[in-house]
Amino acid sequence: MPFSRKATLERAQQAAAAPRDTAWSALGVGEKASLIGVALVVLIAAVGPWLMPYSPIIPSGGQLEPPLSDGHLLGTDVLGMDMATRLVSGMQRSLFAAVVVTGISAVIGTAIGVIAGFKGGWIDSALMRFTDIFLAFPAMIIAMAIAAAIGQSLGAAMVGIIVVWWPLYARLVRGEVRRVVALPHVQAARVSGVKGWKLLTRHVVPAVTPTVVVTASLDIGAVVMTLAALSFIGLGTPAPAPELGRMASDGMQYFLNAWWVAVLPSLAIGLLAFVFNYAGDALRVVLRRTGV
């Protein structure tokens, strides 16, 4: 029977499963590989330090032992600490810091952008002029100044980046909110009596959330690079903390004799930035394909 209950349920199940299959199949090989790569990187950063046989801050071998030496897959640094252990721990610190910085920046910027775009008028002008103050100065210089003023630590570097990062979200979200508010279905909801907080939470915020999510996923790689840059010039956690930027900086003086001390942390930074940038593009394709 073409209209039997069983056939109807089967069609409903197929329809429900179709968007997920279509979204994944729409991704290219590189995009799929980037999502898998992000999952592997997060897994390694999350559990890797607990599985490594050595401490990231205690010497465990001879000084500057090359990769593939006895007991040290990636060699040791100038203090005799295992490079593989320090790299995994450094990736964990960098990834955690980048996610926290991106999340806080996105929340602050989104809140300001939503209020400015939804309210309009003098509130919009005041909030955007306040945002322009932060955008008027070179972001990296401001981040360096704030991190140096607070003190040499990872937290200080994170605060410095947050201060210069949230305005980008505020500007982006404000423009998206102004666009969404002018859409016909939002105008129809407003005419029908849906106003204020209810209109904001039901129609405006859900519409701008995918844009914020994709932007945040792309920003994680950029934040990793910025944190590494601040750490490279001495504004991150002091040695011997396993911080990738500082490890690369300390290893530069041994580059000719022990290239791995500087090159391996630099490759780890590039890997984090690459996979998250590529995964951000893949996420954008998925959200567009599923109609979110």
C-alpha cells in the first residue's frame, strides 16, 4: 500500500536523515580531512599530556639529543627535556587559551553588536563609537602593551588579545542584526505583536548565531598565531613552561646545531592554525548546506 503507515514512517526517516548525509557529502576531501584533523588535534591536546612518559618541565635525557634518539622520539631541548612531551603540552595550552580567548571575545562582541543593531538610534551610535576607539589603534601593539603592563604570563597575553578581538565581533554582529531585522518574516513577527526580548531570542539571535560560530572557528587559528607571537617576544609564560611560541624563540639560538628545538614548535603552531582555518571553511559549508 503506497500510503501505509509503514511507508510513511520510512519516508519520514529518510527525509530526516537526508540533510546530514547531504551536508557531509558536500564537503571535499580536504574539508573532511580538516574536520578529522581538528578532532585528532583536540584529542591529542586533551589526553596526550597524561599519556606521555616524561614531564614537560623536568629533564629526562641528555642535552640536545636528536630526534629518534633512544627514548626520545622527537629529541630533547637544551635542558634535556623531552620535546614530544613539551610539544603535546604546548598544544594543549595554546588550544585551551585560543578557545577561551575566542569564546570570551565572541560573547562580548556579540552582546554589544546585538544590542547596537537591535536598538538602533543613540544606543547604536554610542556603542559603535566605543567600538571604534578599540579599532582605531593597531591591535597587536595594544595587545603587547596590555600584556606587558599586566605581567609576563599566559593570562596576561590572553587578556591583551581579548581587548583587541571583541570589536571585530561587535561590528560583524551589528551588521548581521541590522540585516536580519529588515527581513520580511521578522517584520511580520513584529507587526503581529512579537516585540522586545521575545523577538530578539526567537528571530534575531538564532539567525546571527551561525555567522558567529563560523567566524569563531576561523578565529581560533588566528588566536593561536597571535598568542605564539606574544610568547615569542617574551610576553607569555616564562620558561620552562611548555608554550609553543616561547619554545620556538628559545630554540632559535640553537638552530644551526639543533634545528628541531625551534622548528618543531613552529610546525605545531602552523598545524593548529591550518587545521582550524580549514575546518572553519568546512563548517561554513555544512551550515549552508543544512540551511542553518
